[in-house]
Amino acid sequence: MKKERFIPAAILLAAVQMHGGAQTRALTLTLEHAIEIAADSSLEAFRAKNLYLAGYWQYRTYRASRLPGLTLRLTPAQYYRDITRRYDSAEDIDVYRRQQSFYASGGLEVTQNFDLFGGTFFLQSDMGYMRNFGATAYTQFTSIPVRIGYSQSLLGYNPFRWERKIEPLKYEKAKKELIGNLENVSETVTGFFFDLAMAQTEYDMARDNVSSTDTLYRTGEQRYRIASITRADLMTLKLDAVNARNTLQNAEIALRRAMFSLASCLHFDRHTQIRLLLPDRPGELAVSVDEALRHARENNPQFLALRQQTLEAEQRVDRTGKEARFDATISASVGFNQAAATLRDAYRNPLQQDMLSVSVSVPLVDWGVRKGRHNIARNELNVTQISARQTEISIEEDVIMTVGDFNVQQNLIASAEEALALARTAHTETVQRFMIGKADISSLTLSLQRRQEAQRNYVAALRNYWISYFKIRRLTLYDFALRRPLSTQFDLAGQTFILRRDKSIIE
């Protein structure tokens, strides 16, 4: 099967020829080049790429949260000058005393989340400084050289376990949504391409019709002079010439509208003049329904979105169910600490520091609030599962119908091409027979109408074929021409991604 030489969008745009001054430029586009430009430069493609980058950075954030974190806490200066109440043990009374003091502290903490149980390990080191001014001035340092500990909720909700299930799925969905959105761009630009192709066809036929009707009218005048045709036939020929000019004007308006729509889709200047080259009849491509359904279930991001929604609903059921009972939290740590008048002494002979904390929260009376939240979450899970199944059925039906349309369109293109060739031959022969007086006006008009209808049917058949082709690719994210998933074209390096679009079967 022939392949068109691939031309990058940047090179194609650089090769645009300028006509009619700086305000107007003209270029010739094939379907493949239009799709490549749209994937590179259209606003919809730009939106799709930025949506992917949002998902990419969300996944990067999740991955970073699984790594150890290092935190520096500093209080460089804290100064107090006030009057405070103190207890005088000698007099056994409370008295007000003036206080003036300065504090500073700092510390390092390393934390590591433990996904299995939903807790957090921590390693800390702290140092503090205090200076009191006044009659009883003194200086003191305090240190915690090292302290290691662990804290977590017992019998409670573990968010880390759910994140391990949901976040990688969300990122995989974001990648496939990018590819699917770019395939949607291909489908959209194909529609605009063939809208312009149809308008271009109508305009070309209208222009040819003007020339043909003018020629036929002049021939009719000559034949009328020799009484070969009636005056009514001559007026019919003149009416055809007038109608042809009116049709040409309307076709020109429709052509400008279609051209503006395609230029906007490709993010071109609105003054760009576009001339299209229609793709030839494509080669045979067999797509089976069962294969398309299998690839859709494996690759379509909508199936991943449904799975994500189900997991998030199950997550809410788990959280509300455990919150409805009771919660117990444990925190334990072991380390060393010391206090002294000098910084050096604050790190000498540290004393062991042990801390253990267990807290329990038991809802006694909440009037069914927690139970109600859990029941709501369970009902929402049921609704999500039912909706997911309905959506799956709808997607599968769309795949089945699109594959059926695609297979039918392959046969229709061959029939439309044959009909167009026959209509052109019949019209040419009818015109020749009319010129020598062997065909009447009705036969001439009928042959013209058949040729124009055959031309429209051919363009429409091409449009329906390529729309169905790109819709199948969007629904399955699979290249049936090269027999591989579209995700194999995806490459990621840092925050920059490259979508390598292989040559399609467009000839």
C-alpha cells in the first residue's frame, strides 16, 4: 500500500507560499498534513496536552510522597517583655513579676510513610536556647540529639493503601486520555476537512457549470437562428446560465465559511486560502467487532475512568465504615535529651527519653450521623457500579456500530467511485450529442444532475470512511493498519512528552 511522505507541521507551515500581499497566504493541504498540523498547533491539542501535564504532576506528587521527607524547623528569635503571674512559695501567694526573656530553637525531622499500616516513621533532632534577663538572669540550652518514633491510627482508615490503587490508575488514564483527545482532534479536523472538500467540490462544479451553461446558451442561440430548437428551449438554456451564476455565488459563500472553519481549527490566520487534495480510495482494512471490543476494554480511558470511580466509591465506604465505630491512635518514640548552661554540656551524658501515647475516640451519642454517612457511601457505591455498567454497554454499542459503519463505507467508496466515473462519461457524451442536435435539454439537465450527485456521493463516502476510521482509533486507541496500540507511540522524558504519529494508511 502506498504511503505519503511524512511532512512535519513546522516544515509545512514554513513552506506556505504568500499571494496577494502580506495579508493573504495560500497553501495546499492533504488530510494527513491537516491532521498533523492540528495535533501540533490547534487549541484543542494544546488543551489536551496541558490536561495531561496536570495529571503527570499529580502522579509525580504522589510518587514524591512515598519517599522520605526532610524538614527543617526554625524559630530564630522569640523575645518576651511582659508582666506575668507567678507563685511565691515563701509567702504562699500569687504575685505579678516582670519578665524579660529570649528564645530560639531549631530542629530536623525525617519522615517516611508506611503504606502497609497507614502510619508514619519519624527521626528527629532538636536544639533550644533560652536567656532570661533581670535580677535572676541565666542562660540554658536544651537538646534532643536523636529521637525515633512511629505513629498511626489503630483499626482506622488507611489512606495510603487506597492511594496505591488509585493514583497509578489515574496517571494511566491521563496518558490514554491524551492519546484519545489527540485522536478526537484527528476526527474533528477530518470533519472540517471534508466540509471544506464538499464546499470546494460544490464550488468547482458550480464554476464548471457556469462555463458549460454559457457555452450551451451560445450554441443554443446559433441553433435557434436556424430553427433547430424552439424559443422555449433557448429560454431554458438562458435560465440555466443565470441559475448557474447564482449557484456559483452561493457556493463561493459556503466555501469561504468552510475554509474559515478549517483555518480556525488548525489555528491558521483567518485570511489563509486553503486548497485541498482529496485522499485516494484507501486499501482494504479488515476490522472485526470482537477485536475492536477487546482493544476498547484494554485501552479506552473511559473504562479506566469507570474503574477509578468505583475505587473512589469503595474508598468512601471504607472510610465512613471505620469512622462509624471508634478510632484509636498510638504514638511511640525513644531518644535522648539533656539541658545545660552551655551548648557543649547540653550534648554530654544525654538522658533517655521515652514517650508512649494511646488515644481512643468512641462515639457514644451522635444520633446516627456516622451510620448515615456510611449508608450514603454504600448506596453511592451501588449507583456507581450500575452507572459504570451502563456506560460500558453504551461504549461497546458505539464500538459495534462504528465498526459496522466502517466496514460498509469501504464498499460504498468503491461503488461511489464507479458511479462517478459512469456519470462523468454519460454527461460528456450527452453534451456532445446535444452539440450536434441528437439530445434534448431534458437529457442534458438530467445527465448534469446525475454527475453532480455522483460527485457529492463520492466526497460524502470518503468523509464517512475517514470519520469512522478515526472514531474507531479513538474508541480503541489501537492502530489497525499497523496492528499495535497507539500507546506505543507515547514517550515521556521529564515533563516533556512526544507523541510519535506513525504514517497512516492515507494515500
